[in-house]
Amino acid sequence: MTVTTHNRFTATVLGLPRIGPRRELKRAVEGYWAGRIDAAELERVARQLRAQSWSAAQDSGLDAVPVGTFSFYDQMLDTAVMLGALPPRVAGIGDPLERYFAAARGAEGVEPLEMTKWFDTNYHYLVPEIGPDTRFALDPSALLAELREARELGIAARPVVIGPLTFLALSKGVDGVAPMDRLAELIPLYRDLLARLSDAGAAWVQIDEPVLVRDLSEAELGAVRTTYAALSDGDRRPNILVATYFGSPGPALGVLASTPIEGVALDFRSGTTVSEVAAVPALADKLVVAGVVDGRNIWRTDLGAALSELATLLGSVGALAVSTSSSLLHVPYSLDTETGLDPVLRSWLAFGAEKIDEVRVLAHAVGAGTDAVAAELAASRAAIESRRSDPRLHNAAVRARLAGLGEDRARRAPAQRRRELQRAQLRLPLLPTTTIGSYPQTTAIRTARADLRAGTIDDAQYRERMRGEIADVIALQEKLGLDVLVHGEPERNDMVQYFAEQLDGFAATDNGWVQSYGTRCVRPPILYGDVVRTAPMTVEWITYAQSLTGKPVKGMLTGPVTILAWSFVRDDQPLADTARQVALAIRDETVDLEAAGIRIVQVDEPALRELLPLRRADQEQYLDWAVGAFRLATAGVRDDTQIHTHLCYSEFGEIIGAIAALDADVTSVEAARSHMEILDDLTTAGYALGIGPGVYDIHSPRVPSVSEIENSLREAMKAVPAERLWVNPDCGLKTRGRAEVEASLRNMVEAAARVR
Ligand code: GLN
Ligand code: ZN
């Protein structure tokens, strides 16, 4: 089928944010959980938010609006519901909404689905489970209801679903099931779904298949072909747009184009090039939805450059529509509320609403010529020029310092030598006990921060309260008998934001919230310029803590890769260069901590795995600069100063070599749930340094027993000699309650004593 004028569209986005411009959905969902509002009220808020965002998108000039990207929690979970793939353990819950939230976050006696990162973003999806008992069955009622709702409002609605390949590839097989083996069962369900959407009046459907930007085997490419040949066979269906994003579909593009689908959406901001499109002749009679406006970052688009890409594309496609490169889920709603931002910096930015406007302008130019948008083009050029020439983007001093650091900047003495020096200096017992950094963020701490913001207490009073918290945490650790203490991180709202607020080159937003998972939203800082540390950031707190105890207190810093991963980062230079600047700032902090008498410094890199490129060919280069940045950050201290790092939230399998290459004296990792497999992997990779596999899971309020922890420890000792083993929980304690923390740590210390 060829794309004809009556069914084409020209301006769209791949998805809309859903939390609400003022996080209304978060409040409503949490209100429902707490019993403050009922299901009807929750639905009313949701309906209103959907109506607002669809209308805003259409009024801003989109002629196709994605519908179905709204969710009470997560779109993968919604897809599992639609396909009848919820795990059997929630099947007994009669109320559909209760069942949904039980799958998302657990309920009395019901474990929730696992959660993991959505590709290389900081959004977390729920991992569907496919087991022998999974009986797929289509229930499209939620999507059909939304579609009806949108059409009643006069919205040019394009329903969006997650495709069968992505759904299965991201699911977890249980009891020996390989989810991809069940593909053939899903095809008829999707065909049925397409028929239902067509009956409901949908002219197009968007089927999201981001999994196509990963490396695919020949067999997987074959599955792409058979799936989309089967879905596009038959005419009781809407036109099919297959959306790929977060990278180039590479060989999958030709495969998709060889099937009768009507369109593909491509991400031109992270990998896809216009020449890849030209190389696929079959695209000459398809709609290409060109993602030229970055859906993941917050920089204003260079409209001139985007227009030349679009002009080139016009020559090789059947029809062209302009879009964002991905869903707008990953950026804040609008700049409107950002009145506190420096106006010059603000002029360089585009959040969700502004990106929709950029799409409109570009689509208008494609249709009516560049003269029609001369004013917008000039404004874009001016913003780009203002940004390029801003002195804050090029700090000569920091650049000269980085250039002048010799080859040995990232090198310390051999690990064995360091170990001897540190042993003599620290005199720790066998199996030293410690924690990962944070202690419970109590109401008192949050109140103090709110009071400071509201101006009811001044800076000195705030500091006094934080000192009180630190003193409590030190006293607790002394009482429990831990060996290496921490100050508890009470002064940190967030482990990245805390540093961003103190470094030049970063800006904070007032309302730039994005969904991280469920009702959890984050406000990533904006890293816009050269990064410079103008003063110590943590020394005051750590030295205060150290002054209260004779035991060593670990300094706590966030590593350069994690700071980048959880910020919106400048796109005018390679990430590697930005990472080195952040690393230098952290390095200065480690040196200052050391000079102030701190003998152990931990540099956390929980996001090391998150930024790993999706394609294997790009991974080595990333790991190279990521490891280099960590080493630059940590190699400025003496050999008798002990460097720790902490990693979590991921399967480390693919990056074991890099973990060893970090060359930290001690690495603590999340291992309680992965059963210590990581220890064997690390040993195989030649890792011979200190290791603290988490001996209990902090993600649950349950207090582990002494014997349970003892067993974990004994298991760990099978893989790692006791001389290199540390004893710690698997992550920070900030989300836990005071009483559980005390009980759990008491058992941990006792278990270590028994094993010793
Ligand atoms: N030091 C941090 C804490 O304990 C580490 C957090 C993390 O791993 N994400 O909170
Ligand atoms: Zn952690």
C-alpha cells in the first residue's frame, strides 16, 4: 500500500509525558494508594490530564497525536495487561486496578514485578514475566477507551502500542520459558488488536519497537520480517507505523521496509543518518517519521540543520512527517514555569511544549518552504549562536588544567602495594563492616530542608540540625560496632543534585520533573557549561563526622559517570570530554578530603552500566572513557588513602572487565538478590582487590537474621578470600526506617563477628 495524501500526517511526537505539568498524576495515584481518593476520582484526574495534553499538542499544530502513552504506572505493565500476561500470583485479586498496582508495587503477600531501566534511559519499566502458565489473551479495552475519549474530543488520535518483539525481548522468562519462543502466539492477538483499532476509527497505529536498535541476529531479523509481514497482511487494519528510537535500526530498517507496513519512525538524534534512509529504496513509497527534534534532551533544536536533513530525506521517501526522536516522557513539560532560570540559559532550552512547537515549525517549513518560517529560523540561529559563544561554555583554566595533566594522572601504585600501605594505616579487622553511605532520610531532615527553603531557618540553623543528624548516626554506628563509619548523607536531597548545586556549569530547574518510575519523579540538573569546582563540597560534613569518632569515616562522593547519567548534559562536545571535567572536580574533592585527614573516600558509580551503549560496537569506547573518568577522579590521592566505589541497579555481566579496571581498592556491589554470582565473574576477570558484596537486600523492610547474613558471607568466602572481603548491605539506607536499619545492622555486625 502506498501512502496517499488522504492518510498522511506531517507533524507528530512519539509519545506524551503523563505525570502532569504539576505532577498531578503522582499526587492522585499516591492519594488513591493512601485511600484519600477513590478509583473514580483517580480516573477523573487521569482523564483530565489526558485531555489537556492531547489538546495542547493538537492546538500547538500537531496533525497526529499519540494516544495510549498515558499510564497509571508504566506502559510495559499496561501492555502485559492488554495481552493477558500478568503473573499468576496477582490473578486472585479481583479488582482490576488493585491487581494492576499489586503487579507494579506488590501487596500483602504478593511480590511485585521486577523493575529495570528502559534501554539507556533513567526511566524504569516493569519486567513482565512469561512462564509456562502464561496464557495470552487480548484485552484492548483500556486502549480502545482512550481512543474513543480522544476522538470524542476531536483529537486526530494515533494509538500507540508496544510491539510484540520489544514486549517479549524485554520480558523475563520464568521456569525455563524463553519469551521469544512465544512470538507466534502473540501475532494473532496483535492482528486482532489492529482490527479492533481499525473498527474504532484509527487511521494509523504506532507500534513501538525500540528493541530493533540493539544488535540482532539473523534469526531475530527473520522474526522482524515474519512479524511485520503477518501484521500487515490483511486490510481490516490501520496503516502501520513501526517506531524505533534510541539508536539506528541498522539492518532492521531494510527488513521493515521490505514488509507491507506503511511507515517507520526513525531517531535522527541518536545514530540514524539520512544516508541510511537513502540506502533503502523500499522507503520510497513509505512514510518516514523523522525524529529530528531530540526527545530525550532539553536543548533547543538547530532548526536550520534539521531542515537540511529533512530536505535530503524528501528525496528518498514516499512521504515525510516531522517528529521528536522519542517519546516526550523523558523531558519536562514546559519552560513556562521556569521563571528562575538565567534568561540566557533559558533561551537555549526546549522542554516538551517547546519541542512540539519546533516540530510544528519544521513541518510547516517542509510544506510551505523556509520563507514561511524565516522568523523562527532566525530565532533558532540566534539561540544557537548565543550558546556557542557564551563564555561559560569554555573555561580556559579548566581546559588548560586537563590538557596539562600528564599520562600518570590516572595511575596509582600497584594494587598490592596500596593494600599493604592501607593495611598498616587503617588497621581494620578481618571482614570489616561498613555501610554504603546514606542513613534514613527522616522527617526531621526533610523538614529542615523545607524550612531552609521557606526561609524559616537560616543557613547556620540548617547546618546545626544536619550536624545533629550526623552526630546521631555516628553514635549509632559506634554503638553497633561497625568498623568503617559514614556521616549518613543527611545534607543530600539527591546524590547528583547535591553536587550539581555546588559546581559551576550546572543549573537547576524549579519544576523540571520527569518520571523515573511509577510515581517517582526526578528533576535532573542541566549541565550546560564547563564544570568547575569553586570550593570544597563535602569536607565540612565529613570532617565533622570524623571529629566525633576514633574509627575511620568514609568520605562520600558521586562519580563522574553517574553525575552525567542523571543530568541533562550539554550536547556540543563529546560526553567523554564533559566526564573528564566532572572527574577533575571530584578529584579535587578527594584531595581536599585527604588533606583534612580522611583516610577512606568512596566514589559511587551506580549508573556505570546505565550509559552502556546499546550496540556492542560502541561499548568498548564508552567503557574506556567511563573508566578513565573514574580513575582520573580517584587517582589524585596518596597510595595509603583507600578508594571505595559502589555499584548497583544492574546486571554487571557485560561490564565486569570495566569494574576491575576502575581499580578501586574496595568495590561494594548489589549482590543480595543476584546470589553472589558476581564474585565468581569478578575473579574470572582477574579482579584481586577488596570487595563488599551486599549481604542483605535493603529494598525490603524485612530485617535479615544473623544466620541468613552469615550464610551469605560464607557463600561469598567460597569465591573470595576473607582478606579481601568486606561486609555491608547492598545499597544506601536512605529509604529505610530507623528501627529496621538498627536491627539489620546489628545482625550484620554479629554475623561478621561469628564468621571471623
Ligand atoms: N552513597 C549512596 C547512598 O548510600 C549510594 C546510593 C546508590 O547506590 N544509588 O545513598
Ligand atoms: Zn546502591
